[in-house]
Amino acid sequence: KYACGRGGCGACTVMVSKHDPVSAKIRHFSMTACLVPICSLYGAAVTTVEGIGSINTRLHPVQERIAKSHGTQCGFCTPGMVMSMYTLLRNHLQPSEEQLMEALGGNLCRCTGYRPILTSGRTFCVESTGCQKKGTGKCCLDLGGNDSSSLSRESDICTDLFVEEEFQPLDPTQELIFPPELLRMAKNPETQTLAFHGERVTWISPGTLKDLLELKAKHPEAPLILGNTSLGRAMKSQGHFHPILLSPARISELSMVFKTSDGLTIGAGCSLAQVKDILAEQVSQLPEEKTQTYRALLKHLKSLAGQQIRNMASLGGHIISRHRYSDLNPILAVGNAILNLISEEGTRQIPLNDHFLAGLASADLKPEEILESVYIPHSQKWEFVSAFRQAQCQQNALADVNAGMRVILKEGTDTIKELSLSYGGVGETTISAHKSCQQLIGRPWNELMLEGACRLLLEEVSLPGCAPGGRVEFKRTLVVSFFFKFYLEVLQELKKLMKLDSHHYPEISDRFLSALEDFPITGPRGVQRYQSVDSHQSLQDPVGRPIMHLSGLKHATGEAVFCDDIPMVDRELFMVLVTSTRAHAKIISIDLSEALELPGVVDVITAEDIPGTNGAEDDKLLAVDEVLCVGQIICAVVAETDVQAKSAIEKIKITYEDLEPIIFTINDAIKHNSFLCPEKKLEQGNIEEAFEKVDQIVEGEVHVGGQEHFYMETQRVLVIPKAEDKELDIYVSTQDPAHVQKTVSSTLNVPINRITCHVKRVGGGFGGKIGRPAVFGAIAAVGAIKTGHPIRLVLDREDDMLITGGRHPLFGKYKVGFMNNGRIKALDIECFINGGCTLDDSEQVTEFLILKLENAYKIRNLRFRGRACMTNLPSNTAFRGFGFPQGTLITESCITAVAAKCGLLPEEIREKNMYKTIDKTIYKQAFSPETLLRCWNECLDKSSFHSRRMQVEEFNKKNYWKKKGIAIIPMKFSVGFAATSYHQAAALVHIYTDGSVLVTHGGNELGQGIHTKMLQVASHELKLPMSYMHVCETSTATVPNTIATAASIGSDVNGKAVQNACQILLKRLEPIIKKNPGGTWEDWIEAAFEQRISLSATGYFRGYKAYMDWEKGEGDPFPYYVYGAACSEVEIDCLTGAHKKIRTDIVMDACCSLNPAIDIGQVEGSFIQGMGLYTTEELRYSPEGVLYSRGPDEYKIPTITDVPEEFNGLGESGMFLGSSVFFAITDAVAAACRERDIVEDFIVKSPATPEQVRMACADRFTEMV
């Protein structure tokens, strides 16, 4: 599957197998297909997910287990997950859990939350890292252990989601063999040079080192390419182009490894994965004193990129690329590594030092030279080498700052003999602090030296305000924080070396020791509990049972067809969009002439080509005269191939005239009075009077960043014009096909009945595929009508993130009045969201945000106000939670502020102010908090909250540089839309004469299992096994006028429609069944057909009543509420800002779950997505309004290593419960601030990135900056 194009998400993972001439064995490597040039695969065998098993032949155990363990939701990432696990098993038949985590570290999933994927992989593992408490072999989280014992004794609670004993065993004798022809080729390698000629590029693969050197002399500008992980990304995202590429993949001399008594020489062609194995072997064989540098390199190799990239990237390529964020170059530089160079003229050696890293010609490779190998010397006694890095998340993320540090002390003393410090991420390339190191030589390793070193480093390693990547103060703080960690590490080692004579070395306080420990990478464990079905329920009735996702096996085998998997149709053309490069400008002219002259280019679609309406007046499909943001669509190129279309967009010349004002931030919008809609306001009680009577008042601010949907399947559409009557078939990835249909209709000025939209399945949506697909569908439809050809439009990840917008950033101000006992008497909140350049869903998001602000709390005097700001950024749109995750963070931040002022714990304030009895909300809707309170109390109980709170406090007393935090958050979440008409739903159920049943409904399969649930409903109603049932697709031709699948209500309303249709059919069949009660289903259907009884029925659900009168400030806007609570515990590193999620417990009222396995998947997936919003997902823009973070390298959604170590759930949760991690981090930071006597300023910023956490934990090092 193509998801990012940069090798950063793992969706396109395949297995590449090669014969290793050294070991004479076949080696298997997981690789990301999007970066692997086809020419590089000479002599290799490639295995894809389709190659290891299929539904029609035989499933591989990996495919079976990931599906039956409920490890698939939308399924777009699943083939990549399968191939990563499959490759692991081909190399390690019974892997360890550490190897499993490592193998999956480069695969992203936006749906599941990773836990079930890891669960499926664990079934192959040889060992368990569970607690194995009391020697019983059972984890304390299993049934009968500790806090779960009371729950597990309840007979109606289940914890099993699948039966492991049913899995087929893994039989290695049944695996695919390495092709014999390739094996013969490998044993008798071809030495002649191979050349592959393309239109623009020639790929040359020499067979000998001599030929390679001759080619390099002949083409000195031609780059060497092995893994393509650096050059490939640059070619794709930056358009870098090289007419000749040299591939040294067949040169065995570049992969040689030589071990000597004083060091290790590693071939430049070795992959980083091979380097990791080589170093691990050396560490296991050599004395510890000789392996200091090797262990430092190993530490970074474990977190550098994902497994696939480590398998592809070469050591030489990594070094020569000299990226400023390189994790290895700083260590190699301080470790005195030597680069062995070779050319036709001979060999020479240069040091890998600051001159080489700076690219100075005198210290660099000559154009005709290549890097043959790297020599890394052994370390020695009294030599200490360490490596440090801090990134947005723990694994598979580019470092903000990294460092290699080495010191040699005079034997038997603490005097510095030699010191080397190198940093990455603080300049254009790796920087050496040479001057500082020279000034420190001869000084003792003590506190005075530390103080002086920090000041020298800050002076030498200076970052200008415009430094690459920004975050200057944070990076400067890390420069000295890392050195302090190194200082402590060396002191510790000194004490080991000088056990008998260590009295004159500085003592390390026990409270400082935790600074030396890195957070371990561990896989999540936990128990998922759900209510079992009634013992009297028929075994045939699937409702309430953990049924596997209907498409689970298809996801795992790659047979599930997504929009872009539809084979190319006859005469098909590709479309690529041309977008604005200016934030606010007048379009002076558009010159298409050069683009239209390019070969393969058929046409360019502009606003003039639209036969109907060009969107709305203030929200054009294609820009006319003016652009309002970078990324606004101006026109679209149609060509025979996507490569030709992308080449053409570079030739389109657009002349702009910049306009004022240019507004990017909420503050700027407020200053310019730039708003998209009127203020929304709710009020109750007398807030001014209440403020006069309270004991204390606190005012604060909350800033919540935006969030990218990052659905794994980008926006895509295929439009096929029919021969007659202006009909169109549109295959589109959308949550709302009816909206696509209507938009295309108005754009083309043809009736809706000529347009049919088809949705088989969607590779994730989360709100991002409600409105946007209609825009892309309409533009593609204009192209199809104008050219008469089918049009395929598939957005690259960069374009998708640039164009489509996401969750609204929020700025909120609060004023809260309360009594000294923590009772809140008055709360005034004013919030602003960044809507972008057009209205879109911003008004509704503002309304929902205001309606949901009170969350679980009954406060008598309230005033909530909200406005949507108009800025020159792409329009933000619907996103899971629809304003609730941002707005309620303000409310919960008020709670923590009140707790701080009262000297009470936040959970005490929450409980004191929670709804207690049947009451009315601020908008006068009645509800009972009974279930909310049950969830809260059960979460307190099951998480052992109070005892763990005491343990956290005890830990914090004993540790200065590490702090733990714990938080418990309640949730009252309203379900549905605030309008009755949006709750209607329809279904069409056919019974065919063979007894089979076809179910069609208006919901769309986004990964949430709606089709599976609809068949469960139909099976329950018709009392038939699910094997009789089938769902084909969602189509506007079968069920018209549908509502978007959104607002957590799709399964509810569509299920009622399916139920209605089935009941109508059963009513018709009643006389036949009564007449022949002993007959079979097939007998009854045959009889019904003979008696001319219709076997087709339309089911309909009119919807829940919902309304809101904003004039009066009252209504019943929501059909019902769901309630929940989540408790999370974290540990932070005050020196780096990193955090580790220790445990999360979720309790949620799920009513009666149709499918516990699917609903638990929704619990965990939404929680992890919310956790990402509040901790790692950060959108960054240039001063010109260009989105920097346009891919998985820059934008970090949670990975498998970000899931809490213990992850326990009950019921279905919302995204907001992910804020329990945020408030646990806040709790830990508050503990650090109290210890440091830092006054809390009540400015809350989300996400709680390492930068935010580190700078909040102010200390001597932040003060230096």
C-alpha cells in the first residue's frame, strides 16, 4: 500500500531475500517498497503479502493471527504489518518480544492503538516479559490477580477476545524457498556491468570494484546509491534529479568486516541493521573497556528509524549524507573513526572529524573517490564514551538534538587528558565543541568543571534564532543537559574503577541516580474486559460476541480492495493538483503553455472549465482571481501518467500580487477582528455576582495545537464517465458519498440521479473524509467530462497534509471562582478556534465545543463563549471528537489550577464538582449522572488509584531528575448531531432464492467494523448464521440520500434501519413459517417466491429528535451521552523532557456492545489517537504559512513504543480520555516545579512535547540559557 512515499510509515513493506556470500545463507530483510528502485533488485527475491498466503489457497499463520486477534480495523496498514512480522519469523522462528517490538517499530497504524497487533505477534514469541508474579507463571493483570480479582469473579465479565488454541501452527517447512535460478546466479555472480536506461536516468551497476572506480572517475558527479533512503526521499519530496546513478550493491569488497586487536573495520556498503549486529557481536565478545564506542553506537542504532530503513540504509550513505540530525556521526567523530577512501589512483585515509562533517574540501572525498570502509578503534581503560538523543518520540523519529561524548582521564585520577564533544541537530551539520574541550583539558572531573563546561559549550555551540528546525532555547538546554548526564555517567564509572579509593571523587546523590537511566522500550500488556452475552442466548446469534472484522482476512492477505487498488481502466488519465504558493494574494496570470507542450499532457483543468457551480461563493473548488492560503487548489493537470502530470505542474507559471493582511495565528485574527461566523454563547446563573462571593479567583490560558488526520490511505478518487446520458461512476474514499454525489452534480450541472458513488472501504477517515472528498471528486469529474476519459486522482502524503486541513487549534481563556475547599462557584470561558480561510465545519465545531465544555461538572454559574477565526491557512474541518478534545482541555485545566491554589489534589476537586444527581446541563437538557459516577468509581478502584498516588509521591521524594505523575479524568460525551434530520438512516435487504441475504445500508466502512455489525444485526433478526449474509459496498444507487458516517452514531442508526428491514421481511414470511414450522430457511424462501411475496425490503429509521435554540440557549441537541473515565501514570525525564507511559486504565459505559472486539479496538485506537494529540503531534508552519510537517518524518503520530506498558480497558472510549496522559505529565511537571520552588503560571500548552516538558522543569541548566 502506498501511504507516505518516504519509507516512514511501513504500509508498503515487502520482504527482500538475498544470498549472503560470506555466510552462504539466505538473508531476509523487510524493506519499504516506496524507496526501493526496481533496478536495485537484481539477484534478489521479493515477497509481498499476496505471496505468503491467500484466502483461496492457504493463509499464513501471521495473516490468520493478526486478523483473528482483531489487529485490523481499516486494514490499510495491515499488509505492511504482516510482512514485517513474516520477515522477522523467517529470520527468527521464535523471536523475543524485544525483536518483535523492533520489527514493528517502523510500521504506523492510525486505527488500532497497536495492542491487538502486538498480541497477534506475541503468539509466536518464545518468552514472556510479564511479571510472572509469585512464580505461578500468571501475570498480576490476568484473572484472579490483585485489582482484577473482584471483577473477574463476576460471571458476566469476559476477557477473551479470541481462542489461541484455534490458530494453525507455524510450520517453517512450508515457507517459500529462495528461487533456485537466483541461487545459481549468486554462486556464480555476474561480473559485467549492468545498465538500465530510463527517460531521464541511467542506472549503472558495476560487477567489480575496478569497474566501479572507473565509472566514478568517468562520472564524478554521479552519486552512489545503495539503500536510497536519503537520495530517494530527496528525489521524491524535493525534486532532486541525477542523470546517472551508480549502484555498488554487487561489490562484495564494500561489505567486508575486519577485526583487529585495536579496532573494527566495517564496509561502507553494510546496512545499518548489519552494523548493529556486528557491533552487538563485538560487545558480547570483548571486554567492556574496549567497547565504549560500540555500545554508544548500538544505543542509537536501536532507535534510529524503523527496521525497514535500517535494513536499507548503508553505513557509508549515512556518513556521506552528513545530515544535521545524524545519530551516528557525532559518536563516530568523538570515537576517532577513520574513513578509508579508494579511487583509481589508490587508497587514502581521512579522519571523520569536524572538518569532514563541515564539508571542507581539504578534509572531504575527492569527486572520483568512494568510501570503502570505516575504521572504529576500540576504547581503552579510563576512556568513557556515551551517546544521547532527544526526539519528539522514543523511536523512529529524527532527533531534535543528539550527541556523542568521549573523555579520557589520566590513569588513576579524575583529570581530563582528552575530551571530545559532538552535537547533531544544532547546526547545518554535526558540530564539534573543539574549543571548549581544549580549555577543559587538565581540569578535574568535578562540579566546578561541570559549571565551566556548560558555559563554554553554550558559548561555542551557539544557535541563531533562525537555526534549522527552530526550538533554539530547548536545543541549547539539551546541549548542557546531555553534558550533565555524561558528567554523572563518568562519575559512576569512576567509582567502579576506584572502589577502594573513591573518597575524593564528588558524591552522586541517590536522588540524582535516576538521571542515568534511559526509558526502556517495552510492549503494552493488559486485560480487556467486556460484558459477556446471556447464557441463554443462541450460539448462532452473533450479537454481543467478539466477531472478527468481516474484511480481517482480506486485510491480512492484501486482497481487500481500496480505491486505488482498482485496476487501471481503459483510456484512464492521471490528475495532479496545482496549489497556491502564497498565503494571501491576487492571481495576476496563469501561463499553461509550457505544461501543455510536454509529452503525455492532455489538458489543464481551470475554473473556466466548470460547467456548473464552482463551489460556494466563499469556498471555491478552484481559485478564481484570489488565493487565501498556501495549498489552495488553483488548477489540475491531466496526463497519461502521474509522472508526466507531476512534471507538468512544475512548468505552470502563476504570477501573484501579495495582499494584506496575512493572518496565521488566532492572536493575529483577534487583532484584525477576522472571524468566520458570529459568536456562540451559553450562560446560566449570575456569573458576575458569583465571582464577588468566592474565596479565590484564578485566570489562565490554554493553547491546544491542531492535529492532522493522518489516515493511512490518502484522499483518492476514480471517476469513470459512461457513454450515455452524462452518467458517472465515482469510486471514492469518503465518509459521505451522498455529499460527493451532490457536489459533483452541482459542479457539472447534471441531475443527481446520473451520478453513482461507490465506497467499498475507506483506509481511515476520522472526520477528514467527510467534506474534502467532494472537492476532489468534483474536480476529477470536471476533468473526466472535459476529456471524455476516466480520471484517477491520488494525493501524495505531502499534498494531502498541505491541502486538507485538520483539527482546529484552540486558544482559550478562563476565569474560575471557587471556595477554599475547592467548590467551584463560577466559571467563565472564552475560546477561539483557528478555522482557516473558509467556513467549512468551523461554525458547527464552535457550537459543539461550547455545548460540551462543562464535561462532567455541575457548576451553577457559567458563561461559555466561542468564535471561529478566519486565517490564511487551509480550512480546518471535522475531526474525531469535533471540538470536544480541545475545549474540554480548558475545563480540566481549570480543575488543576483550582487544585493547585487550594493545596488539594486534582482528583479531589474533580469529584467535589462532579454531577451527583439527576440534573440539567447548561443548555437545559436533562440527564442522570449515575453511569458517569459508576465509571469514575470503578476506574478509581480498578486502577488502584489512591495507593498508586501514594507510590508516585514516594517516588518523587526519592528522585530529583525523574518525576512520576498520575491523573484520572472523567468524561461525559454527547453522541450524534444536533439536528434530527442527521440521524435518519436507511437500509436495503434482499433475500435471494437460494436463501442468501444481501445487506446494503447507508453507513461507510472506515475500519470501525460497521459492515460486520450490520450483518450481526441482520443475523440476529433473521435468526440466520452470518455465513448466509453479505455486504457488497455502500452505493448511492442502492441507498440514496445518506448521512455522513460520523458522530459515533453510524452503527446505531444504520443498525436500526437494517433491523427494520429484516423485521419487515420476517413479517412477510410469518404465514409461510407458521404453515411449515419444521421447514428450512431455504424451503421458506422458495415458498415465498412461489407465492409472489417480495423478498426485498427497505428499512428506515427516522432518527433521534435533536435540536438547539441558540437564541434561547437551550435545547436537546444530543440523543444520548456516553460516560467514561481514564487513569494514566507517566514518568518524565526532567533533563530531556522525554516521558514514559507506565499504565492506563479505561472504564467506559458501552451500553450493550454489538461486537466487543471491535468496540475495544475503537477504545484503544481513539485513546492512542487522543494521546498523540496531547503529546507528540505538532503542526509546524514557516513564516510564509507553508506547512513544514508534511509526512511521518516531521509529524509524529504514536508508534508501537508509545503505547502504555499496561493498557487496561472496559468499554468504548473517546479521544478526550487520551488527555489523562497529558494531565499525568502535567502532574509530574508540577511535582518538579514544587521541588524547585517555581511559581505556576497557569498557561497550559498542548501538545506536551519534550520541548514543553523540559522548559517547564526549570533548573540551573535552563537558567544558563
